[in-house]
Amino acid sequence: MSDHEHADHAHEHPTWKQYKWVAIILGVITGLEVWIYYTPFKDSPYFVPTLLILSATKFAIVVMFYMHLRYDHKLFRALFTGPLLIAMSTIAALLFLFINRHHAVL
């Protein structure tokens, strides 16, 4: 393998310190999700969207760090995040469609 090819494949990896902070952040978000579930906020109309946002945040963190997407080539990032954004937009649109329909029935 030539130096040029090696340079194309070489990329930085997270350090143990970064992994530690990612794990702490994921733990805090999970704790927040559990706390939200056991509070009166559970009866709020914002309960499900809040948990979905927190869950999506954890998903993004796991993909970026533990699956090393943050350190992959930009093409691979685009091939992953493009369809993901389309899927998330579709789910959000359906969620708002059914929320509005539910309120219209009441």
C-alpha cells in the first residue's frame, strides 16, 4: 500500500476519554428518559415527541461514535444520513398528521 493510499484510509479514532464522555452523555439522556416516564409529564401531549427526540439524539450519538460514522468518508455519511433524514421527516409528518386528526375527532 502506497503512502497516498494509506493517507486516504487513515483517520482518527476516538480516544478513551471521548468514549467515556459519550457513555456519560448517553447515560444522562437515558436517565432523563426514565425520569420523564415516571413524572406527571407522562400525561402531557409532548411526552411522546420528547422521548422520540431524546431517542433520536442517542441514536445519532451511537452511530457517530460507536459505529465510527463521524470518521468515515463523507460519501458514506451522506449515504447514511440522507435516507435517515427522509425517513425521519416522513415519520414526523405522519406523527403531526395523526396528532391533528386525533384532536379534530375530539
